[in-house]
Amino acid sequence: MASRIKIKLSKNWSKLDKKLLSSRKDLRRHLIRASGLIGKKGEALARKEITEGKYEPNRPLTVALKGGRNEPLIGDRPGAPLFKAITSKVVEEMAVFIGILQTNKEYNIARAIHDGKTIKVTKKMRNLFYILWLKEQRPSIELTGRAAELWDKMPGGWLPLKKSTNAIIIPSRPFIGNVWEKGNIQAYAKKIWDEALAYIFKEIANEN
């Protein structure tokens, strides 16, 4: 057996409903502004994670190519492409994207660094490592293209890839994911959105 309850709304409820409808633009404006602030906070936290996060040290080859330092993401400190590429975008009134926008449909290097990636060793890659090693044995060899670029960064110390080396592994360094896991951005988002809602409802109440 079911019970039926009849509720009669007063004229004040009708007035409030109309006021809420007329205030939707203001509400949307305040929420979009709040989401923009949350996005900027997320950007700052992600950059802080890059500079202060604890990740697996770089491998010897990476150390050599980055100038003899083994801190992961060191090349992505202020001024470097990945660091500057961190951005935010308001998607909806209460939804904001924080991260790096993909600019290459074929390959997303930022995601590879963030999530980690296993790169299959190709014949071309083996030949590249071999010719770099051979250059050290025979200095008269002239390198071109990518081989010359790598040699200039690290002139010497190259070794051929072992036959057993079938993949090169990039360890994950979740500089965005860690911001979410630590919970700072969720707490900040709740605070800012709550403040925006409280402000607009206070305006509505004061006008009635």
C-alpha cells in the first residue's frame, strides 16, 4: 500500500523559482570563473610536482643526453617545453581540464612520459646505436641526421644494443596523476565551487 502526500507551494516558492531562472547567467558566470581558478591552481600544483616529485632516476644514457644530471624531468623545469605546455581549460561550469593538450595525433610524448611506455627496438634503432659505437672506433666516419645530433650531445660512450634488448622502457612519472592522488586539488575545488554557489545564492536572497 502506498501513501500519497500532497504539498501546496506558497507564492514565495514560485517567486524563488523565477528568480533562479533569471539568475542562471550569473550563476554560470560565477561557476566558470571558479573553475578557471581551479584550473590555474592545478597548473601550479603540476609544475610543483615536476620540480619536487620523487621519481625513478634517469638511466645513464638519459643522464648523458640531459647534461650529466640524473633528476627525472630535469629538462622540463621552468622554460622547458613540457613545463610550459601544462595548461587548463574550463569544459563546463563545474568541470575543468588540467594537463597537456595533445598536439600530435600520431604520438603523445607527454602521455608517454606521464604513464610510461615500452618502445619496441627496431632494426633502424639497432643500426643507430651501432653506428654511434662505430664512430668511436673509427673517428673518420662522418655522421648525419639523428646520429650526428646524438653524437654532438654525447661524443663517445655509445655501445651497440644487445641482441637480448628487445625494448626500451620509459618509467612512468605521473606529474599530473600525483596531483590528483594527493588530494590537494579536490579540496581546493570544493572550497572554490562552494564559495561561488554561496555567493550567488546570497545575491538572490538579498534581492528578494
